[in-house]
Amino acid sequence: MNANQTAAIVREWAPGLTPKLGIVLGSGLGALADDVAGAVRLPYADLPGFPRSGVSSHRGELVLGHIGEVPVAVFAGRAHYYERGNPREMAVAIATLKALGADTLVLTNAAGSLREDVGPGSVMLITDHIAWSGMNPLIGVEDDSRFLDMVTAYDRGLQDAARAVAIDTGVPLAEGVYMWFSGPSFETPAEIRMARLIGADAVGMSTVPEVILARHVGLRVAALSMITNLGAGMTGLPLSHDETKAVAAEGSERMRLMVTRLVARIGAGA
């Protein structure tokens, strides 16, 4: 079943709702789905081609409704490359968003900071990325659309909108380059030293495949990281997924405020 067919199923459950944008919620950020008014909730398991996430902090449901006046489709959970070794895990979900009529995708994630001045609880605007895993979700695409320009992968107008939201709300907003490691094991201290040397500001195990897939179908992209820890070896402390979930939950109000206000700006034409 293709994305158009899956979109038809979604329309049966939420008739008349055409999302302006989609939002992907990362680890510990699922509470953002509770901001959706008039929510229609569809389990991923009921949507052909949607992923089956095995990560404990990901609900695995599509939530349709409104944030403020803006019609949205919220992906409460994602599937990761490390779960089944497939960088195209989110391909049908993102193509379905486009088929539903959206033009923008806002991505969130939990990430480790490589900068001492951007500590746990900070929000970082992603301005570019490094796909260190070596995988690409367009491998296997058989037409020339696979040769995708990534110079403007992170939409500059949306970046400006996020900066304006940070000023309006008083939420400190860091900016930087996100580096995608495949996971699921955390990075080694040596890998973190290397990442810092080549220009990364944060590391994580998601998001980059979704950015590529979204640009491939013509969606504008903005991405925000909730910083949950400093990178391996920077503090001498071990890393854990429990810490990732706990810190993301503690800092979720800042991310929640940033995303809801960004949604309003996008709805107003940003």
C-alpha cells in the first residue's frame, strides 16, 4: 500500500482536516501530543506502511487536530534506523503527510551536546547535519530524484521563525550542527572527540533520515533538539536512555512552548 492509500484511510478518520504541517516527537517529548485540540488518534499499527517503534518513550500514534488555529498531524513517536537496520522506516509516514496536504515538517529529538555552554535542558535549533552513519534513505530509489540537493535542507525561513519565537518567549535557543550516529549504543569518548573536531555541536540517533525523506517529497523542514546530556567522556559519567527520557521530560515545557509558538507562526505564513 502506498502513501496515497494510507492518506485515504487517515481522511476517513479525520474528514475535512487538511494538516498544514506535521510534527515528529522525540524521546521524552510525547506530552506535546496533548496540546492537540479535537484530537483524532490513530495507532501506527492501523496505518499501512507506518513504523512499529520499539522505543519505550515513543507512543506510536498519529494525532490529528489543531494546535491553536493551525491544523496539524503529530507523529507521537518515530522508528529509528537501529531498530531494524532500515533508514526508510519513516518513508511512508512522511509521504502520507505530504499526501494529506501538508507543506512543512517540524522535527524534534533528544540529543547529546558537544558544547559545555549548551547543557542538559537546553533547546538547540538544528541548522545543518552530518550523516555519520553512512546510510541514506534514498538508497534504492531508481530515478534521478535521489540526487537531492541538501544545501537548504533546513529551511532558512523556518529558522528565522524559530529565532523570533525564542526572542518572544524568552526561551534560550542554541544553534548548531547535528551529527547522526546509527545507535543503539551510545558514542564512545573517542567518537565524541572526533565529532567535535569535524564541527558537530550535538549527536543523536534519529532525525537525519526524516529530513532527507521530507525534502525528497517536497516538505520544508525545521528541527529542534532537546539537549539531555553532554557527550560521552565530557563529564566522566556513564550515559543511559533513562537519563535521556528523564531530562527530556524535565525540559519538555521549553520545547513545548517553542513548538506551539512556531506552529502559530507557520500557520500565519512563516
